[in-house]
Amino acid sequence: MFGAAAREVPVVGQGTWHLDRADHAAALATLRAGLDAGMMHVDTAEMYGEAEPLVGEAIAGRREAVFLVSKVVPGNASRAGVIAACKRSLKRLGTDHLDAYLLHWPGHHRLEETIAGFGALKASGKIRSWGVSNFDVADLDRALAIAGPGQIACNQVLYHLGERAIEHAVLPWCRANGVALVGYSPFGSGDFPNAGSAGGRVLARLAEAQGTTPRAIALAFLTRAEGTFTIPKTARPERARANAAAGAITLAAEAIDALDAAFPRGPKPRTLPML
Ligand SMILES: NC(=O)c1ccc[n+]([C@@H]2O[C@H](COP(=O)([O-])OP(=O)(O)OC[C@H]3O[C@@H](n4cnc5c(N)ncnc54)[C@H](OP(=O)(O)O)[C@@H]3O)[C@@H](O)[C@H]2O)c1
């Protein structure tokens, strides 16, 4: 279940940051291939340039099957600003509602205001649920205190093999409070472990044993805990299909231990890492 959205959402979804920089036809074909392969969770944002219209084009005719997520930039997150920003996103996406609408990162507008805006959007049917992104535990505590339990759909945070900081406190908080944890940049935003590195060799060994790719093994590791999701981005249809296949992989305890040793969690940083 995807937190307060109370929907079954596939663990592997599709990111769209910088997708508007790719060839338009290839980007469109990739999103559609991803949907065909079951990656119905599509993550976009008002900040991602022309990604929203691209997503709108890709989901046209199959909107109801898609779990569509967009985000408001903190500068627009006053009560009225959230409502206006959502309306602009809906127009760009060519739809009348979002399945989840997120605050992209904590900003200067009072969280009470932002959450009031989300509440108004929910009441008018423009969004089905709302969530947050790049929220550390103190921010999450505040959001929970304002909104009350059972209201936050997800917290979208940086999570890849080389950056496991969220495992210290954010992930346990989300699990304890029924909030979906969506890990972004699962391939390090283009910095995936080199095949020749020690970690790369562990990934290759596990991939060979399971008849899959090192990246699929990474995605399976990042979604090993109940309530965790991941949203890799690609601009190539065959890669979208390969990423989608990771949703069906279950890692044995020994494989998880091997990855844990190869990509250690490290100490808890003072502030939550984000891109
Ligand atoms: N909330 C936030 O603050 C925040 C911040 C960052 C990202 N995000 C979200 O998270 C999504 C994913 O993160 P990201 O875009 O930073 O990067 P990412 O998904 O970690 O990595 C994308 C890179 O991996 C490559 N790639 C993807 N699948 C591949 C495959 N199967 N084989 C080989 N290479 C592959 C892509 O290349 P090609 O495209 O050339 O295939 C691209 O260079 C974003 O698109 C966005 O939706 C959210």
C-alpha cells in the first residue's frame, strides 16, 4: 500500500527528471514501454521543465491505470500558491487529478499553509492524496503533528547503494507511521557502481546467479523493505523494460548481506542528503 493514498502501487516506477532533454519520440516510447511493463507509478514535478507535458502525452488514453505524482516547488507552497501550482501542473499533464501531490523539499512557507492547500485540493478532487519529499524526521514529525495520522502518502528521498542515510531514521519513521518511502536517484543519478569495482563485482555475481542485471539487483535491494518504492529514470525503452523486471526479484538473505557489506550504510549524517 502506498501510505495514505491507500492504493496498490508497483514497487518500481518511472522518474522523469531530465527526460525532456532526450529525443522526444524516444522519451515518449520509453514512458509507454514502462507503462506496458507495469511501471504505472510516474513521478514528475513542476520543476522538471517540459517533463509534465511529455508525461501527459505518454499517459493519454490510459490515465486511470496510472499512479500519477507531481510536486510543487517550495517557493509556490503557500496555501493559495499550492492550489495555483497544482492547477498549472494538471493543465500541463492534461488530466483533472493527481494521485499524489508532493512538497518537493521543505521551504520557507509555513507547513500549516502548504498542508491546508493540499487539503483544499483533496476536497475539490484535484488530488487524491498528498505527500512530502526530502523530509528528515523532524520535518516528518511536524507534518504529522499538523495533519494527524493517516494523511501523508509518502516521503520521497535520495536512496541508492552509495547513499543509504535514510535507513538510520527516516525509513523506520515512515514504516512506523504507514508512510510510503519512495527512493529517488536509485542509480546514483548516473553514478552507478563500475563493473570493475569491488561493489560492481558483487552486483555482477548476484545478477548472474539470478539471471538478471546488476541494476535490477540494486533496485531489488532498495525495495527490499515493505512499503519502499523506487523510481529510476531512463530515456530508452529496453532499459525501462529491464528496470520494470526488478519488481519481480526477491533477494535471499545472503544476497542482502553481501550487498550490505559491499555498500555499507555508513554513520548517520547530521543532515539528510538530497540532490
Ligand atoms: N524529490 C527529489 O528531490 C528528486 C531528486 C532527484 C530525482 N528525483 C526523481 O527520481 C528520478 C530518478 O532519479 P535520477 O533521474 O536522478 O537518476 P537515476 O534514476 O538514479 O539514474 C538515471 C541514470 O541511469 C541511467 N539508466 C537508467 N536505467 C538504466 C538501465 N537499465 N541501464 C543502464 N542505465 C540506466 C539513465 O540513462 P538513460 O536515461 O540514458 O537511459 C540515467 O543516466 C528522477 O527522474 C525524478 O523523477 C526526485
